Amino acid sequence: KKNVLIIGAGGVAQVVAHKCAQNNDVLGDITIASRTLEKCEAIVASVREKNALKVDGKLEAHALDAMDVEATKALITKTGAQIVINVGSPFLNMSVMSACIETGAAYIDTAIHEDPMKICETPPWYANYEWKRREECEKAGVTAILGAGFDPGVVNAYAKLAYDEYFDKIESIDIVDINAGDHGRYFATNFDPEINFREFTGQVWTWQNNEWTSNKMFEVGKEWDLPVVGKRKAYLTGHDEVHSLSHILKVPTVRFWMGFGDHYINVFTVLKNLGLLSEQPVLTAEGQEVIPLKVVKAVLPDPGSLAPDYTGKTCIGDLVKGVKDGKEREVFIYNVADHKEAFEEVGSQGISYTAGVPAVAAAMLIATGEWDVKKMANVEELPAQPFLGLLNKIGLPTRIKDENGDRALEF
Ligand code: NDP
């Protein structure tokens, strides 16, 4: 058993807390810490309401500014946390990682570190922050698992599985993320609008034919025909896992495609062209200084409020092409998740569910020792089977579609 400290109290943290509670025979005492204590307390209450704790154990809420390394270290020590699941905003990664390295606790996150002042980093993104600390982790014997959500995260494990089991040589990996859900609002983002829009205002970096290629957002689109969600258009998008997979698995082409409807693109384009997605302050005629992006965020629905009415499914997977036994082949390894089922189980929508469940699976594998590697690792550096096998059991089953049909994968 290993005690867990969850950092953040947003949609993903809500899922992580529920799943840790459902598995607290492997994980031990659970602490949820974020900037706003009331949000942590609401998560604790929601876990208790569903009677989610598998066995008797501690479940506590704490206020914490996770940018404060000393305060984070003190909380790790006080709670006896041996694993920290960082699902706060991506600006916190480096501070939380410092606290883990200095206390010896294992570290897990679900997104790459971001500097609030930089809109687009030079690739490979991990080299700008996390990978600079690889040696430090190894010296301290600290397990740090990077990007253990769905994408990045599970899609990296799908790539690793394909690499180990299904191909002698991989030519390309196309990760496709389709949210065919409907929240019923005119316009909303599925997570923090500031983070969401940042993803689409910078350059789109992809790894094609062994070199970094840059495009503009919504410049390259393609219609996909995927299981369950059917025909959907997705656009080449910059994403964390392109930066680690290209480097670690040394595949010539790695691309990420995200599905968008025309309505989302129209609204986004108007907001962007008007300057309403800018982080630079502007002065109103009355002499008031406002940051347009903050105003847009304030008027949009709170992403958490979308969950109760969200219906429909997500389909996220890796289309992998290459050669096996001298023959060209392609496989699509994927998961389908359901927004309503996620809400009924843990009180969050499907996007938060797909991100939070894998982080808990990673924590469980650290607790059992299978992933307790005592160094920094991206998911594709770790054995995929134990991770995907556990996900089959705890809510995110893997399927495969290839020349032998479409079927569930058992591990
Ligand atoms: P939210 O914006 O809903 O939550 C972020 C949380 O971080 C908030 O509770 C916020 O606290 C907290 N926080 C921010 N600053 C601090 C601080 N200084 N100290 C302590 N807490 C702080 O995000 P989500 O739950 O939607 O996402 C969480 C993470 O998961 C993000 O990094 C996101 O990028 C990642 N993600 C990964 C996915 C994947 O598949 N890999 C998919 C979706 C998300 P407060 O509310 O009090 O302000």
C-alpha cells in the first residue's frame, strides 16, 4: 500500500479521487490538495456520497499553493504520501516535481509543463523542462512518470504495444482523438478555456519523415471513419505525445489529430480574429485594463458544469502503419468512453474520466512495484501490458481493429 497526495481539484482530480478511493486496498491514505479548500472538500464529499472507499482509510482535503515547493514538501511529509498525482494546472509541474525529488515521493502527471508566458515552445517540448531533470530523478531514485493521462498517456502505451507486439518496423503513428459528445450549450470548452485555447493558438508541430514540421491550427484536416463515432473530421494539432514518441520510439512520422465540428471552429476563429483570445491586457474607453482571454473565460460555461448533461461517446486511438514479417499492415488500437457513464460513476464528464483513470492506474502500478522504476519515464518507456490490463479492469478497456476484425484486447 502507498499513500497518495492528489494535487488539483478540477474535473480530472475528481475522477482521480474517486478511482483512488475505489482502489485504496492497493493505494493507502488519500489527500486532496489544491488552491481552493472548498473544491477539495466538495470532492471528498462526493467520494463519501458514493461510498467509494473500498476499504476503511483516510480521505482528507487540504489547501495548498503547489507553486510553493516548501509547502508542498511539508504536506508530503505530513501526510506520509509516497505517490503524488499532479492533476493541477500544467504550470505546476516543475514545482511539484521538485517537492517529490526532495522528499523521495513518486511523481505522476498528465500533461507537459507550461510556462504561462510562452505560447509555443521549441520541440521536443519535454526537453525544455521535464527531461532536464532526468539525471536528478535517477540520482534521487525517484520514480517520475510523465504524461500518464489518456493523450498523452494511454495512447503512448498503445504505441509501445504496437512497437513491441505488432510490428517489426513502424512507419507512422497517427493519434486520433474524437469527442462525439454533446453538452447542449452554444459554446463551451471541455477543460479550462485558458489551457484549451492555448493548445490551438500556437504553431502545430508534427514529426513527419524524421523532421519537425510546422503548420497553423485548422490548416490540415482529414475525415476519419472510426468505430462507434463514425465519420468525423479531425485536424492536425500540436500535442505532448508527439514530442516524446518521436524521440523515444524513433518512428519516422508521429502526428496528432483532434476532432472539431464546424461550429467550434467558427466560434474559435471569430474569437481569435477579434483578439479576444489574447493574454495581452487592453484598455477600455473608461480606462479599465482587461485581459480579453480572462473575460472570455468568465463568460463561458464552467467546464465542470457541463458534466450532468453531457451525452455521447469519445473514441481515442492510434492508427499504426508499418511492416510485420515482410508484409505491410495497419492496426487501430483504441478505447471508447461514454460521458453519461462517467458522470454516473464518478461525477465528471468523459474527457476528465479518460484523463484521470490512467493516472490512478499508473499510481497502482507504482504501488505494486511494476512501474516503480526509480527514474523518470514517459509512458512508452514502460511495459504497456500491465497498464492496459489494469485499465481493462478499472474502466478504460482497449480494443483493436486490424485485418482480423474489431475486438477487445485481453492482457
Ligand atoms: P482544472 O483547470 O479543472 O483544474 C486545475 C486545478 O489546479 C484547479 O483545481 C486549480 O485550483 C488547481 N491549481 C491551479 N494552480 C494551483 C496552485 N498554484 N496550487 C494548487 N492548485 C492549483 O483542470 P482539469 O482537471 O481539467 O485538468 C487537470 C490537468 O489534467 C491539466 O494539467 C490538464 O492539462 C490535464 N489533462 C490531461 C489530459 C490527458 O488526457 N492527458 C486530458 C485533460 C486534462 P483552483 O480550482 O483552486 O483554482
